[in-house]
Amino acid sequence: MHGREGEIAALRLLVDAARAGSGGAVLIVGPLGLGKTALLSEVRRGAEGFQVFAVTGVEPEHTVRLGGVSRLFGLKPLVLPAGTPVAAAEWVRDRLVAAADSGRPVLCCVDDAHWLDPFSSLVLGMAARRLSGTPVAMVLAGRPEVTELAGDPFAGVDRLWLRGLSRDDASALLAQRAPAGVTDTAQADIVELAEGNPLALVELGAAQPAERLELPADSRYRAAVLRRFRGLSSAARQVVALAVLEERLPADRVLAGHTGAAVDEACTCGLIRIEDGALVPAATLVGVLLHAELSQRERRDAHRALVRVLHPAHDRDRWMWHRAVTREDRLEQRECRDELANAAEALSTAGNVEASSTAWERAAALADRTEVATRWLLNAARDSWSGGRPLRTRTLLRQVRPGIGTRQRALAAALSGEMALRDGSPVTAAQELLAAVTGLAEADHEQAVVAAVLAGEAYCLTGDYAGFRAVAHRAAALRTTNPSPLAALAQDHFAGMLATYEGRHADAVRPLRATVRRAAELDDPLGAILASQAAYTLGDATAVVESATRAVRAAELRGQRALRPWALVYLAMGALLLDRHAAAAAAGAAGLAEATATGQRNCAADHLTILAFLAALRGDRELVLLRLRAADGPIRTHCLARPAALASWALACADLADARPSDALVRLRMSAYDTGGPHLALRVMAAPQVVEAAVPCHQPEAGSRALSTFDEWIGRSSCVPRQALSHRCHALLAVRPGDRMEHFSEAVRLHRSGYGGLEMAKTELLYAHELRRCRRPKQARELLREALAVFSSHEAHPWADRARAELRAAGESVAGGRPGRAALTAQQARIAELVADGATNREIAARLLVSHRTVEHHLRNIFTRLGVRSRTELAALLR
């Protein structure tokens, strides 16, 4: 079962305890469709050798006294014992235990416990509390209302609360169960609408949605929701209608106009709930179903009630809407429409995009001209996307009527393309954005340039630099004599990035610096993001962090939540440039959470690979692989070259931490996998790792080529950490010992000038190795102690082990780390001992009756496990 491994494990522990004679009970609680019945089936499959007693609560028998217990044992109610609930509970327990006396433990399964008659619930609850120390396991399952029955008959029974599936698990389940032909976008919408409910996921997927998401006519989910709604009293139905027609309705306002009993009834039935003081549908899909179910009369009565409930001053825009739809006077409706549009504009400017989107949509519903309605619907969709609500945005875009004007069609394409860029195919995104550029070129120059920038981003994301070059030239043709500040910034950004991708780094400097300067004056989140990208390309780490931080703050103030994950990508990358791993990890984790919450899987892949890269720098291969597996879906499905290249880079860093330079060099040459092209910028920035891998592989020419491009990139920047890495690379490639020492010394000096971190420690480790080779062990030990402290503080265990090994080889006894012989197999330990005694590989092979190639293979593994690089170091470690 997707996403239920933890729950299954807990239930199997209960079954195993019953098999050992120490049983008990658990109550599984969760709303309709979360898989309670499937969990019970899973428990039964795992209870091999058990006797099973099972019953399912049935609504028509809800009033039959002891009906549930009688069906559990296949008896007539008259056969059951009379008297108190305690006596009946003891009878049930004794019967279950007696059944287990045959030598086979007992599993008792009760499904839909919320439909049991009250007396059966009380009796089974008492029996469940009395099963400790018996070979009986009782598993009950019910909806949340089972815990709200009079007196809570199951009080004291362990509860297993089910939550919705994670987005990844939901996507996996949908991919497995949905029929062919459901588009990637439709699948994303289904996952969002279902909110992790497996039944809703499967039924929505089976409906093969085209224009809109709908449950099939025979939907169990729909039937259950509508059955509950129709079973409510009229007062409770109206409370539900209020919550459906008005988002986040203050509960205290409703209680002021309705009885508490009606609100309690509406909440107890599981259709609505109180969240942060507001009445909301229990789930988004529940709200959608009930909105369609309301009759015209119920809708009208609810609107009138909302006019009374809402405050005409404090809730002005919402109050105006409900008042407008209850009036038939056209003049009054037009006045409401205009006021709603004005309110929407003010709310949008203030950054309250959730409220402004609703106000724009309601104003559009009152508009008497298609052109006006379309413009306001597009405004509603734009603000909805800014607020991070992709499903609602696509729903609004589908309401835009065909036959609209060129500019409006282009604005719709621009918004759709931006959404595809963040959570879809970048190829599709580029096509839609280029269509928007064409439609906006004459009517809205700034929006045309912005669309071109996003199209360029789409091409870079897939590694299509020919496509980027084409759109850059197209953007250059849009230049005007008096562009807006944002348009001018975007033009400079294009010119700088194009020069960079074409290898004209000197030509790129001026426009990229102009981009950073313009953004500082503009205070626009998109402009600040472009500036952070420009600064990153320049290698100006401080400017990257400053621009990205400004972008995050500006997006927050303006309510543009959809931009925050993109801005946080550059905040994390800027922190990495400065070797500030804690700050990079914090930005990456925040960006991943924001991207996931706003349905931006491509941005999530960026952040996952950044987090994987951070883990790789510490040498935590297990965490690297875990994060890359999470990112693999969108990388492969959408052919994302940038995160793919970063994934390869991360794996190469993990290889270097494990002393596997040849594997690292192969990965770095690939730069990307299954994406159709390398990511040029990341290939340049990975040059230090290329050198580190190439030197031990005796391929210095590969390292020299990479370093030449790297030096050209950083030559005009003030990025001290990158300059330090350049000196480290020159030291590794230098032929003369004096040159190596000079470059290492300068690299350490630069690292220590305020940017010390993991890279400084790695430089010290490499420098110390060189010092030890030159018979200067005292200086080597000083560097290695500092490096070991840094590695330990970062929990970079493989690197710390190598530092310890170097310290031992330099003549210092070091506590901690992985033990010597204990880290080896018996065969490896014997080979290591013979090496320490001075035996050659052929001598060892003859002594152990193996081939000399086998000895070489074992010796490579011994070096890796013990973190040593030579036979001399191995001998020093084992003495």
C-alpha cells in the first residue's frame, strides 16, 4: 500500500504480540477513502494461522441493540447474554479467548465501527480494553465521528490516526491506477484536489478528466458525501452551505446567527470543520461536491444569511458580493461589480492575493461584457497563481471564453507557460511563452520581455542553448527607446547570459553587472531573482545572497508566493558559493517546502538536488541517493538538465569522498543524464572536482582544460572562496614542489579570510598530504588538526576519517574514527598485515594462493575503507 508502510508495521506488531500471547487492540481512525478497509485486509493477510472474526457496521442496523456483536459471532441477538454492558463485554472477551485455546491465536476485525449500534460499540470497547495478555488482537476501524459518540465507547483503546498520502505517494498511486491518456497536468490537479485521499485519487483518475475534474456517476466518495449532507437537519445544511459559499468564514459570526447545535451537527457529520477559528469544508473535494449539490433555493438562502453574518465594513468585498447576488436591480449589481473590482485592485496591490483573486472572480461574474469579464478572470488567475494555488488557477483559466482578444489570449498563454515551467514540461512552457511574446510585442512591451525571459529559462532548464540563443535574439528585437525599468533589466540579463553561454565571458560582465545594479534600484521580486542569477554567473557570491534575500522578502510582501521557491534556489546556491553550508541547507529546505506546497515539482527537483549536493560534500552517500531518488521523477519526466547536472555533480562529490576518483571523473564528464544536453554553467563550476578527480587518475590535461575555463569565469569576480579553489587546483596540477606549496599556501590564506568551511578543510587536508611528502610533518599536523575539527563539526565522516589517517601517517596518535583492522574483512586484514610487513603483491598472491589481480582488488578496497593512499600510510596506520 503506497504511503502506509508505517501503519502496516504498527498493526503487524500487534498481530505478532497476539501470536506471542500478549495481544491488545487498536482503533484505526480516518475520514472516508483513506484506506481503513484496505489496512484491515492487509492485517488479515499478515495474520497467517490466525482464526478471524470479522464484522462491518451497517447503517440500517444502527439502532438494532447488539446487532454488531451478534453478527460478529454469527448468532441471533436473543442468544447473546442479557444484563449490563460489563457482563456482555466479559462474555465477548471470554468467547474470543476460548477460541484461541485451540492453539491458534485470534484476530478480530471490526470495520465501519461508526455504524455499529451504541450497545455493540460500548461492549466491544470494553472487551478491547481487556485483551492485554491474551492471544487475541482486535483491530477496529471507523471515521473520526466514531470518537465523538456519546461517552466515547472506545476511550482507552490505542488510536491509529490516518492522514492523507504524501504528494509523492499520491502521485505514485495515481500513476499506477489512472488509465492511459490522463495528462501530466491533469494528474497534478487530481493529486492536489484529492489531498492525499486514495479513494478520491483513484475515482478522479478513472473519470479520465478532460476540461474539468469530475467524479464518475457511480463514485463511492460522492455518494457518501451527499448521503451525509442530505441526512442533516435544515439548520445544519445551511451552516454547511455557508462554509461552502464563503471561504474561511469566521465561526463566531456563524454562531451569532445560528444555534450551536446546528454548527455541532454540521461539524460532527464530517463535512465541515473549524480551522483557526474559521468554518471550512472538511476537504477541497467535499466543498466542490457540495457547491454543485446546493439547490437554487439553498444557495439563495445561504447568500442572504451571509449578508447578515458578514460585516458590511470589515468584510466589505465579501459582503458586497453576497448582497449583489441576492439583488435583481441591474444598477445596484453594477455598483457592486465596480466596487468589487476596486477592492480587488487594492487587495492585490497590498499583497493579499488570495482575497483579491476571489474578488476579481466575483466581479467577473457580475460583468455585462465578455471583454471585461475576461480581463478580470485573468487578473483572478494571475493572483491565484501568485498565491501558490495552481489548481484554482487552471480552473479560472478554463473559464476564459474562446474568441478573446490577442492581448488577453497572450496573457493567458504567458500564465499557462509559467505554470508549465514550474510544474510541467519546459518544452511546452517555452512554446506557450513564445506565443505570449508574439501576442504581447505590440500591446505590452514589459510583459512581452518578461515572457521571453521565462522562455529562456525554460530552454536553459532542458539544456537547449540553441533555443535560448534564438529567444535571446528575439528579445533583443523587442528593444525600445524608452523601456520600463523591469524590461531594461530583463534585456541586460538576456545579453549577459547569452554571452556567457557562448563562452564570451568578458562580454558578459557589463550587462550582468547592469542587471544587478538595476535590480537594487527596482525592488521587484522577479528583477531581484534575475539579478541573483546574474550575480551567480559573475561569481559574486555576496551579491547573489543579497539579491536572492531581497527577492524572497519582496515576494513575501507582495503575496507572490509562487516566486519564493525560485528565489530560494539562488539563495541556497549563493550560500554554497560562500561555503556556508548551514545557510544553504536552510534555504534548500525552505525552498523544497514552498515548492511542494505550491505544486512546483520542477523547483522541488532543484532544491532536492541542492540538498543532495550538500550531503555529497559531507560524504553522506546514503542521504545523497535518498534525495536524488525523490527528484528523479520530474527530472526524467520533464527532461530537466539543470537539476540532472547538479545530481551528477553531487554523485561525483560523493565518489571523491569515498576515494573513487575514476568514477567521479566519468560522472563529471557526463554532466547530465537522460536530458539531451549538458548544463554549461554547472560544468564550469564543477572544475575543482574535475581537477581533484583527474590528478589521481593521471589525466592532468583534463584537469587543466577545466581549470582554464574556471579561471576565466572567476577572473573578473571578487569571490574569495572560488579564488581559493583555483589556487588549490593549480597546486594539484603543478609539477614543481615549490609551485605546489605556493598555491596551497595562498589557497589556505584565502579560505581563512572569513570564508572558512568544508572546502577550507579539504584544502588543508590536501596541503598537509603534500607537506608530509616533503618531510614537514609538524606543519602537516597543524593543518590536519584544524581540518579534522571542521570535518567533525560538519559530520563529514569520510573526510574526517581521511584526516585521521593522515594525522596517524604524520606521526600523531588520534582517537576516534573507524578502527583499523576492525573495518576490514578477514582476507583484507591478512593482506593489509602482509603489506605492512613489506611484502609485494606477487609475494602476497603466492602466499595466499590467489592471483595478483585479486590482491590488487582487495588492496584498493583496503585503501578506501581505511582512508589511506599508499602502502606506507597503510603500514603506519596498522603499526
